[in-house]
Amino acid sequence: MKKIEAIIRKSRFDEVKEALHQIEVNFFSYWDVTGVGNEKQGHLYRGISYSTSDIQRRYLVVIVSDDFVDKTVETLIEKAKTGDVGDGKIFISNIEECIRIRTGERGTQATK
């Protein structure tokens, strides 16, 4: 099993969520987060400079079986990508075990 963590633009979240449901990824967690990215300059709007060093994003965590990683990552990239700086990042790590508290199921059965 793998844990896929994605930091994406909040504006792309609804499309990402719908696409994950379409590929049958129906369970994931998400949080609103603020981070600091590579963009160092501010934006000018109506003569006023606004700092863009603190960036509002959405942080998703998805646990999937090994054979579902590529499909999930491809979906995240396809739906979260705008082509502009600040589209986000995806991190993938190993999960040793998953246990469903209610039934005691273990492994990939507990992730469904």
C-alpha cells in the first residue's frame, strides 16, 4: 500500500475530488493549509502590492493499493495542473499496515 500526499490549489479541489471518485478512490482526507513556495515576488493590484509568499493550498492524503498508485497520481496531475508556478507537489510513501477499527480487517481490504 502507498500513501499519496498532494498539495494542490484550492481552486482545483472540486475537479480533483470528482475525478478521484470517478476512478473509485472514495476515501481520502484533506485540510486547508498555508505554505511558502518558490514565488518570491508580490503581485500588484490597483497600485497596491500584495505579498504572495504565503500560499493557500489544499492538502490531500490518499491511501491506495500498490497497483492503483499510477492511476491515482495520473488523475491528480491531470486535474490539478494549470501549467502555472504553484500547481503543487505529490509525495508517495510506503504504508506498512492498515487496520479498519470497526471490523479488524487488515491490509488492502481495510482501505476500501
